[in-house]
Amino acid sequence: MNAPISSINYADLVHQDRVHGTLYTDPAVYEDEIERIFHQGWVYVGHDSEVAELSSWCVKPLGRQTVILTRDKNNAIHVLYDRCPHRGNKICQEPKGVAHTLTCPYHAWSFSMDGKLVGMPAERGAGPGYQREASGLTHVARVAAYGGFVFASMAAQGVSLEQHLGYATRTIDQLVRMSPRGRIRLTAGWIKHRFRGNWKNVLENQVDGYHAPYVHGSLLSANRDWANERDRKDTSPTTARDLGLGHSDIDYTQSYHAKGGNLRWTGMIPESRAPQYVAAMRAAYPPEVAEESLIVGPPHAMIFPNLFIAEMNIMVLQPVSAGETIHWTTPVMLEDGGEINERSLRRCEGALGPAGFLIADDAEISDLNQIGVGNREPEWVMLRRGLETEKHQADNIIVGGLMDETSQRAFWRHYGQLMGEKK
Ligand code: FES
Ligand SMILES: [Fe+2]
């Protein structure tokens, strides 16, 4: 059942060149977003490698819901609400596991990984109208996967996952192609940070190609190679692209080709330091495909509304309230990734771990951004960098410069459409 939607007129608040500050702070806006975007649309839930074994499961957020991602004994994936059909108890007390059944801690009803009720103490007392088949866990209405990424929609009707993803499928393709087997794993464990900021300000920061020299100045000064590599000038050949449907990416293709050399995206390790990986890529793919992956590396892409492929890290946004977001991060492990996986683990720890160089900077900015937009004046947040100069391609992709706000506009354009729809 859909929750009522507020009477807020989003067309008044979302403009091409600016958005209203209350969109980040108003609890009624947050409620509308949860309903319209997270509970009616497609949302990233988890990766199939997180339930790699038969009869494995893990707990994930889906908007404000808690769901269980499972793989049953016949190898099928399910997304189930973490709510016992008996008296409504939450079933899972651990974040993940492998087991024949999930057992409710309250009265010990047990369920197989496809959600069926398989055991109940004192079943005879359940009463004459009781049917075991109708008393399983509830499946989220629609579940679909692309490249191992499992998405779910709580709405029974609507666009297909492929229609929702549009050109974003290319960014997932680019990521999985980094593995000689065309498969990634998200099994290194998750780092969770609680940001005191609205989920949209966290998302906008992730696609912001403008802030790095200022917010991440300490990292740049500590790592001259990185600073030089990310040539952050208005003239950089790197582009920010609006891929449509709220998705966007920052495309480093031209910059990496201009600079030449493989594996710069790993943080400048020379090819000679990853011989196993380079050989495996060359054996797995046609030469032009292998070389392109080795030169350009993984994508930097935001998939609406909550999945961010941050090159060799995956980040997921969990909106908790108008002013609070949990930010999940894990490094991407490549199947047959050779030396690269170790490198990715160390880079994730260095940049995104509790003592990391990058995420603490962004978290602080998120806090300050949230406090700032809570002040009444000026009412609007600007969104106009590059608006007049970005290029509209024939395939409807909009291409702006690295330091333009093309990616943020990509998000807001789709947001405005979804939130403005009359239901
Ligand atoms: S609430 Fe789950 S078995 Fe009773
Ligand atoms: Fe940042």
C-alpha cells in the first residue's frame, strides 16, 4: 500500500539552474522521497556475490525497509521482507550467514531461503483456517539483476530494470570488464559511515568534480602523483556526463589516453607490478578491449538513486532521515584479479577506512552543507556551472566539463520528474 504523498509542489522547488534549500532539510520531503523514489522505484539492494553459497543470506536496507537477500538451495536469488508473518518480529539478528533455515527469535517459526514456512512449534494449535503455504515470508514485489548487481522494487508494476538503468548498464559493463572473468565480488566487508547530511548532498558530492582540490587538499599535498594525475582545471579533457534517468558519470577516458600508459587508475602502479593481472586480461579479451580496460580502468558512475561505482569501490547510500545518511563502502574484488585485488584493498583502507584520507573530508563537508542549507537565506542552492556550455549529443547524453554541475543536474532533472508526477 502506498503512503500518502505530501502536497509539496516540487516543480516550484526544482529548477534547471537551482534547487530549493528545504529539499535537503524538510522531513516531509524525505517522506515523499522514501515513498516515491525508494519504495516505488528500482533501488540497488546487494550483489549476488554476497550470497555466493547455496542457502546463504544477508540483511540489506531498501529505502526504510529491512530486507533479506538470499540464495536458495536451487540457486535462485530472493529479496524478502525481514518481518515474521506471525507477530511481525524481525527475523535476522546477524548481518549475514549460511543456514538451511532462517528462524524467528520470538516463537521459532523457521523459513527456507525462498521464504517458505518450513517449521513451527506446536503447529496443531494454529487453528483450522491456518495454511502453512500462505504463511511464508513476503517477497519484495520485483527483483532483477544486472552484472551481478541485484535491484528490487516494492511496486508490482512499473518500468523494467533495464528501462530504469538505461545507459547506466554501460558503466556496470565497464566495471565487470575489469575482471578477466567478467565477474566481480563484493566480499571484502563493508565500512559504514554515518553522515549528518541529507542523502542528496552526499550523492551530489560523489559526482562533484569541482571540490577535490579544496576538500581533499591534504590528500593532494601528500600524494603528488595523484594530484598531477587528476589534472583539475577547467581545461581538463575529463568530462561529466548526464546519462539520463538520473544516472551520471565522470569519464576519464580522454585524460588517461592523453597521458598514456596502463594501470594509472590503480594509483600509478606500473604495468610491471601487476604482471599476472595484465596477462590474464590480455588472454581473456580481444586486444583492443583488454588495452582499453587497462588504460581507462573502471567507471566513476552514479546509478540513481543509491548506487555509486567509485572506480574500484562500491558505495551505497541509505537515507535515514532528512539530515542523516549511512554511507556503505566496499572495495571491488575482481575474479582472477591477480595483484589488483590486494592493491584495491589497501587503497580502500587508505582512502575510505576509518583513518582514511578521503571520506573523512567528504563527511565533514556533508555536515557543514547540512548546517548551511538549514539557514534560511539565500533560499536557493546553485546548479548552473556549465549549463550554457555543456553539449547535448544525438543519443541524449549531455556532456559537460569535469568541473561543471552536469552530473548534479542529471540527478535533479530525474528527481523533479519523479517527485512532480501526479499519483
Ligand atoms: S513473531 Fe515470529 S514466530 Fe512469532
Ligand atoms: Fe570528495
